[in-house]
Amino acid sequence: MSAKNGKARVACVIGDPIAHSLSPAIHEYWLQKYDINGAYVPFRVTTEAFSSTLDSLFSCGCVGMNITLPHKQQAYAYVDRLDDSAIRVGAVNTLVLRDGVVHGFNSDTLGFARLWQESLAQSRASNPQRVVLLGAGGAAPAIIAALYDHGCREVIIANRTLERAHHVVALMQKSCPECHFSVCHLDDVVGIIPSADALVNSIAIGMLDEHYVAPWFDNAPEHMCVVDVSYSVFGTPLTRFAIERGFNAYDGLPMLVWQATVGFELWFGVQPEIDVALYGYLRT
């Protein structure tokens, strides 16, 4: 790849924390593969400094950015124009600057849809109808939208704060009219799991202790598929535990990779290919 110069297109990822993110590795892999004069840089940004930092980055020539926890709702309020993908789930994770106008998109729905498809294909499972979703954070609405688009008609949202779970339900009921929603506390999951077709985790990695989740699998149905939107080189604690107990379990690396394709094409003008070599590179 030729050296970057003053004409390089620069994008970034904003979050807090951000050191763990594999997004820079994904985008740098594609920048090198397609010999693009560009860069993708991670920035740790606090909630208080969010708007002023974005203003500065755009004023310095940044062409766009990814937004991760905990800023997706702030990004929704920040942008000038919202894409339908962002309006549907009330959150923005991809920004692009066009002619002085900041556009906001949400690629998490696409990303989770691909993760869901790959997980079901590998486990040879039929489309789950009753799904327990752990967490009601920034990714939850996008996960629900993707589940609904793939035939899921019942979602139980388990969260530490019921108010936040009810907020997600209120947001998604209009765009998922045939889906039955209910909410519960995480302590109640053990009684719901026996009738679940799938367990999807959107709680940050490391927040679910093995001793806390172990009882969930004692009476879980054998066909239950476990999907964790967090990712790790060797799988997440939840997926590793589930696999040890004999369940089909998959982490969220495919979701991260697929959602990254949207921003890359917006910023650098190339629709990137997802190949085996990329996954191998990220898993090492």
C-alpha cells in the first residue's frame, strides 16, 4: 500500500472505553487490501465531551465515524439528518459528513441480522420464535428489529432496570407490530429459560459472572441457541460456558464485521468483501 498523504480520508470510532475495539483492525485490513489512501482512528471520548469532540473532528476534515457505547443516543440527537435505519431503532452508530451535513445511520440491525443468520445456519436451528434478550442498552432495539425481520414473534427483555426495558419496548412496538414483548429482571431469567428458543446477550462483556448465569442452563432446552453480541478472540465468557454445557453458542464478531461494511463504503467508496482471511486475522 502506498503511504498516506495529506489527501488521506480519515474516519474514526468514538467510545468510552475504546481500547478493546477491533474496529480499527477491520478497517485497516480493508484499507490495505484495497490500497486506499485513508485511515481509521480510535478515540476515547467522555459523555461530557461528546458533541465538542465531534465538532472538532469534523472541522479538522474527518469524513465520518462509528459510534459505540455509551454514545449511540447522543449521536442520534447530534446528527443533522437521520436515515430510516436510525429512526427505526432510535440510535446512531455511523456518521458521514456530506456537503457540510452530518448524516446518521444505524448498521447494527444489519450486523446482528448477519450474525443471527450465520449462527442459525451453523447450529442448523429453525427460526426461534421465543427469544430472551439480556440487556436494554444501545444495541437492544437493533437486535429486536433484526429478530423481528427474521420471524421472531416473542421477545422477553431481561434487564437490571425495568424502566429502561419498558422504554425499549415502547420504542419498538410500532415497527414490530406483531411481536409480543414482555420485560423481567435478570434474576427472573432462570424461570423463563426453560421455554426459550434462544438466548441473546447484549450486556457488556465481563458483566455476567459464570456463577450468576450457571443456573440458567440447568433446565434450558437442548435446542436453545446462545448468541452474544460481545466478542473476544477466544469467545466471550458466556459463549464459552454455554459451549462447555453442550449448547450451540456464538459471539458477536460477525456482527461487528458486517456493520463495519456500511461505514467503510460511505467513507471510502468501496464495498468491502468479508473473507475467511479477515476472520483469521481478527481471531489471532
